[in-house]
Amino acid sequence: MKKIKVMTVFGTRPEGIKMAPIIKVMEKEEKIENIVCITAQHREMLDQVLNLFDIEPDYDLNIFKPGQSLTEITIRALKGLEEVIQKVKPDLLLVQGDTTTVFSGALAAFYQKVKIGHVEAGLRSGNLYSPYPEEANRKLTGIMTDFHFAPTEESRKNLLREGYPEEKIFITGNTVIDALKYAIKEDYSFQLPLLNKLDYENNKVILLTSHRRENIGKPMENIFNAINDIVEKHQDVEVVFPIHLNPKVREIAYGVFKDNPKVHIIEPLDYEPFTNLMSKVHIVVTDSGGLQEEAPSLGKPVLVIREETERPEGIEAGTAKLVGTNYENVFKEIDILLSNSEEYKKMANAVNPYGDGKAAERIVDVIINSL
Ligand code: UD1
Ligand code: UDP
């Protein structure tokens, strides 16, 4: 029996986390030959994901360079992928999400007329500059895609509105929930002593993350200033901030938070301690895409520090709120959640608009039935 050759391509932390469940299902599927190629647009942040899920890439383009520009990432990924695709000759190339690796991967496959499957297709904010450049990456990838794996009905509708044929769109759920089920453990004990020491019961611990390109500069400064003032006003609040490796984010954070003893800036956590931390905190404040999906599933209110989101489902379900990036609004919305227990209760509901943990199986079924 000739196997279906599926090559997965990914490069950053969130792509790794969301692609891992698919790779794990394909590894067990005898009808599929599973080939993994990483661009390594991220290095340390991706390597921890590969270790956790025990994935050994067949090809590692190792393109990461500190301070890399979008153009550099695109050129290095495109060139490296051309050679790998020519060698492997896959029947299908799978990409996940909206990063520059995703767009480059799809373009490299398209140039060689290789079929493309796009995991997490159809998310739209409606603004090409927010998230930037991800909104464009996702749309550009869609144009070249043969199989659109839409996580939700909302994303399917976006694709239909843009004229993609119904038979090419498959609602699968988001594999982020598959990964989350793998990672969350009861009575999880952290390696980092601080995380075991925090009083999650009597204090209100806020989990903060921020890295979006469009927030770097004034918006990020505003957000961090609001957080400083929140911890000053609320004596029982502490903040944990696993900080992105991006030096531009670090400069702003260290500048604004200085040595605030109630804002704990720590190195990026591995996925397992990170998600287990999320399951223990009071609220999440973030501009991350993935966290907007994970927090609702864990019943954690999430304040989204962005002007637009391509993930409206959490907001419609009531667990997420878009609070923008201006100081007054960010301060006000965090303050409300901390002061008003009714508001808090309204948002602290475990809802799962993003999937049931079986997205990877659905995606692999579609591949087997279609190719
Ligand atoms: C990229 C993705 C974004 C995703 C984010 C996840 C694009 C355009 N953007 O963000 O969609 O949400 O990753 O985190 O593809 N760095 C390291 N080591 C690492 C990773 C990053 O040192 O393992 C530092 C480097 O200095 C690097 C900087 O972080 O230059 C930013 O990395 P980059 O991949 O360019 O991140 P973003 O584009 O901000
Ligand atoms: N994450 C992690 N360690 C951290 C911060 C985030 O493992 O210190 C995980 C998180 O659980 C989520 C993903 O990384 O699955 C989100 O990545 P990021 O916020 O970098 O990217 P985005 O989702 O915004 O594209």
C-alpha cells in the first residue's frame, strides 16, 4: 500500500503546540508517512515544545537569527523549504496558523504545485494591520490552500464569505484544546519555587503575557503602566509575567516594571508549567492568540489587550473581553474584575468554543479520506 506522504512545516512556539497533536495522531496512522520539517523561526521557544511532545524533526532549517526581520525570515524559510520539498516530494504540506513560517511554507509548496492543508484557517480580524502581519499571512495562505481546516463555524463562515468552496472547508475544532488536555495535570508541582509559593487561594494572581508587534512601543507601555497601578491599588494582587524572548518586549517591561516586587517577570515557561499555571491563576491579561483559546477552556476570565481580535468566540461566550491598549481602559477593566465578584463570576465559566480535544483526529481523517 502506498502511503500518503504528509509533511508538516512549522517554526514558532504556538505552531509547534498546535501541530503536535496532529503529528502524534499521524505517527500512529499506518496509511500516512509522517515527515516533520521545522523552519525554527523560533529556537529555544520551539525546542521546549519538541521535547515535551517528543517530536524529532526530519528536517531543521535552523533559520533563527536574533533580531530577524520579516523579510529575512521569509527568504530563509522559502529557500530552505524549496530544497526540502524537492527532496521529499510530499503529497500534502500542512501548515498551522498565521506566522511568517506559515506563509512561506504555503508559498514554497504552491511554487512546486504541492497540495496544501491549512490548520486553523479562516480566522479574521478584518484589519490587515492587526494582528500584523498575521492577518495578511492567514489570508495569503488561504488563497493557496486546498484543505481549509477551520476551527469553528465562525471561521468557516469567514472563508465562505471570501468565496472559498464549501467542499474545501472542514470544521475540526482547534488542536490547541487537544494539546491542553495533554498538558494539564491535577496537583501539578512547578520546578520554579516562586510558582509553588504563590498564594493562589487567598491572593489574586494575574497571568500576564504580551508580545504582539503592533503593541510594541506606546501601547505596551500603557498596558504595563496600568498593571503597575493595579497592583498598587489592590494589595492582594500579584502578577506573573513569563516574558517573551523578544528584546524589544524586555526593554519596555524592565523599564516600566523596574523592581516592582509584586510583578514577577520570569523567563518563558515550558508549555506544561505554563498551562498548569494558567489553570491556577485568577485572571489572564494577554495579547496572545493561543491564550485567548486556552483561558476560556480553563474557565479563566481573559482580558485581551488588543484593539481587534480574530477570535470573537471567547468574547461571545462571555469569558473573554477585548479591552484595547489605552491606559484608562486597561486599568478600568482589570479593576472591575478584581473588585466586582458578580462581574468575575459572569466571566469565570469554562466554555469550549474552540474545540473538544478531537481536532487532530478529524484533520487526519479528512486527509486519509481525501488523498
Ligand atoms: C512570532 C509570530 C507571531 C507569534 C509569535 C509567537 C510572525 C510574523 N510572528 O512573533 O505570530 O504570535 O511568534 O511567539 O511570524 N526570540 C528568541 N528566541 C526564540 C524566539 C524569539 O530569542 O526562540 C527573540 C528574537 O530576538 C527574535 C524575537 O524574539 O528576533 C522575535 O521573534 P519573531 O519570530 O520575529 O517573533 P514575532 O514576529 O514577534
Ligand atoms: N506559552 C508557553 N510558555 C509561555 C507563554 C506561552 O508555553 O511562557 C504557550 C501558551 O500556552 C500558548 C502559546 O504558547 O499555547 C502561545 O504562544 P504565543 O503567545 O507566543 O503566540 P500566539 O498564540 O500569540 O501566536
